[in-house]
Amino acid sequence: MIDCRDLEVLVKIIKLKSFTKAADEMRLTQPTISGHIIDLEKKLGLKLLDRLGKEIHPTKAGLLLYDHARKILKLRDEAEQALEQFKGGLKGNLVVGGSSIPGVYILPILIEQFQKKYPETSVSLKLSDSKGTLDSLLEGNIEMGVIGAKIANNKIEYKKFFDDEIILVCPKDHIWSQKQYISAKELKKEPFISRERGSGTRMTMEKELLAHRINPADLTIVSEMENTEAVKQGAKCGLGISFLSKMAVGDELKQGTLKEVKIKGVKITRSFYVIARKGRIMSPLCSHFYDFLLESSSR
């Protein structure tokens, strides 16, 4: 008989490509982790994992079992959640994804509120950019996510969540900090800090600039950064100007460490979206959290 705990260990090792990382995340010792794999391989009479350099990779048999193991563990979790719901409660673990702005500035507060309402639940948040979060959903690593751009994909269902404004910011001692407005063409002259490709902020900004006949390729990009905090720090120390979520720079604008620069005729707004796979039945816990998020956006 295959034990679910053995399958959990196998899935975790293959995802993280490491016995050590799997042991740390599961709060087990490395010998315990190794023991589960040894027992599983003995039961099946098959080698499931290979060590290639410092990384662990599944054999063909291991990859086959990994695909089935994920489905088995998901069904087990759904069964447990359904029975708890039947008894009038809700418990279990849920993994959701969030792009940088909703993942840092919106979801943590809502997760805390949800877990107060349902104290026997645990919601884990995986941060990425918008494209990375969507890819995680398609790969089955998360059940749902919140992203800052609507990326065309016929397998994804989008529900509008919150609205946001993207503003141009400069250091407090920049010459533009004293200007009431600048023209869109002036953007080409200044050193510019950009978010990485796949960022919802970047996608929205580039689309809006193109609408005003400004080619994003004409900007003098001095640095590409993978998260909002890095961009803020770069702008504050004078590395360059940047477009950032107004939600993300609220404290800096109040403290005066960054200044908003208005552009004539340009106002960039975007929506955040709750995303889920079309046609995939959510676990009871995911369904509750999904509804909770949408209800919170209408308050």
C-alpha cells in the first residue's frame, strides 16, 4: 500500500529539487525524508529519484508517480475539507498566488481576516509577477491567484478585484519634483527604472505609453528590477524615475521621499483580477476564499 505521507515527501522533493529544502519546509529531519523515499521505492520496486550534481530529478517512474501523487493529495484534501464543511466547519490548507502589488499590499490583510473567520484554515501565499502567477495556476501549483494584468489565455477565468492607479515618481530633489506637469515626450530624456518583463505594472505602463505614441523602447532604461521595493529604493537614491502603483508608494509620498510627477493628458489605471482555471472544480476551502475575496472588493 502506498502511504500518503510518502507521496507528500516525494512531491515536495521533486518540486524543490532537494532533500534538504524538502526537510526544512516539511519540518522533518533529512534522514526521515530519505526514509520515506527508501520505503516508497522498496514498496514499488522502482527507482524514483536521481541525484544530478546538487539537484534531485525524478526518473521516468518518479515523474509518472509525481503526476498521480499530486492528484491523489488534492483529492484527499478536498475530501477532508468537504467533510469538515458537512460538519459545519472549514479547515485545511490552501496555496494561492499573488503578483507583487496585490501579494504585498492587499492579500496579507485579507488572508488574516479570513483565518480569523475560519481559524482552522491555513492560507499560504506564493509571490511572483503576474505572468509567473498565471503560469503557476496553469501548472497546478496554486488553486487561484490575484494578478495586476489581464493576460490573454482561454484557460483562465478573470474576475475584477480592485482598481489601482500607476503614477510616475521621481526622487525628492529631482528637477521634476517642483513641476506641476511634464509632457509625455519628456520621459525619453530621463534615466528610467523598469520592472521586469511579466510584471503587470510594466505591461500596463507600456500599453498606455504606446497609446500616447511613446515607444517604451525609446526610454533610457538604466535598470530592470524584479520587485516594487527595489524600484522604490532605486528611485529614492536617485538612480532614475519610474512608474509605480500609487498603493505601493503611499508612505513615500506622505514622507516626501518620492514625488509624484503628473503627465499632461496621461492617467494610467489598471485593475487587479482574481484568477482561476476554467472548468476546474475548486476545493471547498478555495471556493470559500475565492468568494471572500470577491465580497471584500465590493465593500
